[in-house]
Amino acid sequence: MNKNIIKLFLALYLLINISSLFAWPSGAIIYNSTTASERKIALGVNPQGHLNTYYGNIVRNAGATGIAYYFPNYHPRGRGYGGGAPGWYDATSPGCLCEGWGAGGYDRYNRQFHGRADIAVGGIYNLTVKNFITDTTSIESVTWIND
């Protein structure tokens, strides 16, 4: 094989693997407190800014975390909601992953455009994530709608 072709393949391989290190996380969960023992409320957010993330799910009653509350002793609804066991329970994700957003406008040529982030109504459409920064108690999601 030609040495230049081998170098090209090696460069592409490294570029692809290095760029994956800078990819956004798949989602994040933030809490009302940095102190673990004081955490009572959690919010699961995806990079595009919509709720209900599968990434790092903490709740007992659903496969995604949206808006969750920690019940230290039991869940008030008892059986069927984690058997009344202590833990995190979600208010939004068990019924529908429909806590999203959408917006639109007109470009300089008077053409309409829109974008949305909502799992229940088609998922992500016409959006680009420019920034997604998280820590224990905050999330910053900068998302652009492509026109």
C-alpha cells in the first residue's frame, strides 16, 4: 500500500477519535444542592435543552429523568410506583417524554424556518448544539435553529 494512503488513513482515524473526546455529553442531571444529603429535586436535561434524559437516569419509576423528587422513606402512591421504596421518582417521564420546546421565524429572504426539541413529537429537528456545559446544580445549553 502507498505510504501516503496509509498516512491519510492514520490521520483520519486520529481525527475521528480525537473529535469524539470533544462531543457533548448525552444529557445531564442537576440537583437543588451540591450537598448529596440535601438533594430533594432533580432535573434531567438533554443537550438541546429539552427535559427527560436517559443519560444517567436516577428514577425508580421510569427510564428517563425529567423532574424528579427524592422520597427518603417511601413513595406516597405506594405499590406500582417502586413498591413504596425510598428513592427518586419522576413526575413527567412516566407518562410521556413531551417536555420540549420549539421556535421559528423568518430569514432575511422572508422564508419561514423552525426548530424543535421534543421526544414525543418527532425528536430533534433543525437544531445545532453550540454549547452544553453542566455541573451539579446548573446547565447551560446554547442551541441554534438553522435557517
